[in-house]
Amino acid sequence: MAGEPMNPGDQAEPGTPGTGENLCPRCGGSGRLDGGECPECGGTGKVIQGIGGG
């Protein structure tokens, strides 16, 4: 949803047209890395990425 804080792995704010959720490539969607919260996705296991070829 728009207005949610972005994580380092996000390419855009949630809800931005032309984007969607994807599994975090760094933690594989677990939200955990090296015994702690994944810094790429902020522990959610998801990142916002652009979709499509446009």
C-alpha cells in the first residue's frame, strides 16, 4: 500500500503501478539472514519490483 516505508530491496513504493511483490532474492523469502532480520527486505521476505517489459 502507498505510504508504507520502503526497504533497501524495493524498487518502488508499494502500490506503484507497474510493480508487484516478489520474494526477496537475498533471503529467499524467509525474511531472515545470518540469524537476524534480512536487511534487504526488512524481515518481510518480500520486495517490490517492476514488472513487465515496458
